[in-house]
Amino acid sequence: MAGRREEHKRVRPEPPRGQQSTVLRRKVDRLDHPVSRSPLPISGHLGRCLRQAKELSPHPEGPIERQIDVITGGLASGGNNISGRKAYAHAAAAEAPKRGPEPEVTFPAKGTERSEHDDALIIVAKIANAQVRRIMIDTGSSTDVLYLDAFQKLGLTRDALEPMCSALTGFTDDSISPLGAITLPLTLGVPPRSKTMIATFLVVDLPTAYNAILGRPILNKIRVIISTYYQTVKFSTHAGVGEVWRSPRESRRCYLMAVSLHKRARTEQPLGDP
């Protein structure tokens, strides 16, 4: 018995220097790939909970097959030419200039209850020298859009348009070439708490319920803060915080009109050759 114990206490000889890394890798592989054992069957309430947790696991199984990108188009990426887009890419890495102190923009946390709604944010703003209704706030749009009907009602003609080479692309990969671009002053709010900026609109000839769409370019330029819950747009001015409320009636009206136009467009599609 004593001889056997002494044998167990003996230290195993170390492998030669060339084989040490091989032995170490084998040990690591054993840790990374443990011996598979058949799991014990779990039944009852615990088994159901474990199965449900596995089904609801947020971790994806298998490789990612495709990628869904954002909508692109318009002037949000540096202009209408390649040189402008390259300059935009370089400017994105530069540090933004420091701004002075501005009024704090807040929304009430208590005391103001809003009815449940899913309405779009439709506002009234001043474009050029006219008060324009049915303007949609759309942070998903990479460009500011002015529809042809509103463009003509502003007393503007196509001679004032700058040519555009870029096309606008939607979620379904449908694209449309704008008639051109035009630069106009846009005013949000009521004086003295108002802000005026120069916006470049792409003029589009499409049937729509809206007169214009304010996208990320002008919204970021004015530095607005949007609340879909409170249905308002706020921004800092020299006289305090400016505010633009949505029009509930216009929001519902635009929604019904947009649905009607979509149904009409589907029914009026030409039939293919038999």
C-alpha cells in the first residue's frame, strides 16, 4: 500500500520543449469543447418555463442573411455632386464649434395628460411670404420636400428651380426624380419666439395630402426637439423657447386623404398585357 501511494505522489515528467505548446493547446481545446452529455429530461412547470425562455431568447440563431439600410437621397449627404459629398464626409469627422448657453427646452413631466393617439405631426409654418398648412414633420426623410401644388400656390415658376441629378428613393425601392431644387426662407413659431432659416426644398410632382415635408436637414439646422407624445415642436430662440403645436384636425384630415389617394392609385394602375 505504501508503495502505491508513493507512485501516486510521483510527479509526471514534463514533455520536451517542442511538445509543450501542443499539450497546452489540447488542454484548451478540451475546455472549449467539453464532453457532451445527454441532458436530463425536465418535465412539468419548470420544463415549460425553460422551453419558453429558450423560444423567447433574443439571441439570433444562424448567420445574418441580409441588411436593411436607411432611406437615402436628396441633399442631406453634402449636395448634388461627388465633391460636395466628399467634403461632407470629411466635415463629419471635424469637431463642431462650441455654442453659447441657450434656453433649456423641457416638456412637462406631470400635470399634462394627453389623449392616446398615433397621429402624424402636422404643423403650420411660414414658407417664403405665405403661411403654409399641412406641413409634415418627418425625421425619417433625408430631404426637405415641397410639392408642386404648393410650389405653384406660392407664385413660383419652374424657371426658379435648380436642376437636380439625385433621385429620391423610398422603402419599396421606388424612386422619383425631383423637378428641381429651390431655396426659400422657412419660419417656425410666432415672434418674438420664432426662428427663420434658409431651407433647400426638392420640388416633387406627386399626388399627396401634404404641402411640404420637413426632413432632417432643416430640422437639424433649426435644432428642433420633437415630442410625438405632446405633439409639439420646440426650439431655442434669443427670446426664449419657441413652440409649434400640431393641428389635430389637419392631422386626421391628411391621414384620411393619404389613405384615399393610396387606394385610388392602386385601382387606377394599368393592367398588363393578357
